[in-house]
Amino acid sequence: MEPGSEGPFKRLAREVAKFGAVGVVGTVVNFAVSNLLWHLTSLQAVRANVIATIVAIACNYVGFRYFTYRDRDKSARTKELSLFLAFSLVGLVIENGILFAAIYGFGWDSSLQRNVFKVLGIGIATLFRFWSYRSWVFKALPVEDEGEAGEPVAKTEAPLIEPQREPLPRPKQHVS
């Protein structure tokens, strides 16, 4: 089997694994920065967490662009970065909204409680980010086929109905 000829589930599984690897690094950065800010500064918990999330977003962009989605379209970097930041902002609101509700809505503000709700917020935001990044930010390039001369030809959308093909002529049989 050729390297690029695996099925869609195998490609998706590999993409999820790469996304997860970058996500783990981003999560470690996020937790490290937020816990350092919580314990070493007088910043309010949610503000410190917003800063930590922004630092993690920057780390994640580098990982996604150069590891997870390195084979994706690179022609519109400004648009890609703008979309990445917009969807990351939504993820930041999800993550920090959950932490905000836990602290200011329910009074759960111990170090353990902050981290538990941080995990919950990151988990929900990660689902949103995975969907949005793969659907809108890091778009897949069109699949290429080989043309008659062996040159790559971009595939377009498949026709809804396959065209009828005429049968090949049969070779003539010689009777002696």
C-alpha cells in the first residue's frame, strides 16, 4: 500500500493523535503558567488563567502549523492565523467561562477546584477547537491524481453520476 493511500479512518486517527500530542504540550504549558501565576502573583484567578491560555494558544499554533497540519494549505497564512485566533478566542471563552462560573458562581476557589474546572473547561474547548481548526483553519489540500503523462492533476469534485463508458472493442480472432 502506498503511503498516502490509507483509509479515511486511519487518516483521522493519525490527525487526532497529532492534535492530541500538540494539545498535551499546550495543556502542560497552560497548567504551568496558570498555577505559577495563581501562586506567585496577586492576579485574580480567571485573569491569570486567561494569560495562561493565551500563552498556550501561541504554543499550539506553532505545533499545529508545523506538526499536526504541516501538509495542509499554506497559501493564505494571514487568513489562517486570523481564523485560528478567532476560534481560539472562542475556546478561551469556553475554558475561562467554566472557571469563572465555578469560582464566582459557586465559590469553588481552592487550588484543587480551580484545576478541576480548568480540566473541564479545556476538555470542552478542545472538542470545539479540533472541529473548528480542521474544518476552517487548516484546510486540506485537494487530492491529486496522476494524469496521462504521469504528472499530478488536481482532483475536482466527483461527478454525482459516473459517465457511461463504451465497452472496449474485442480483438478479432483468426481462425485457420
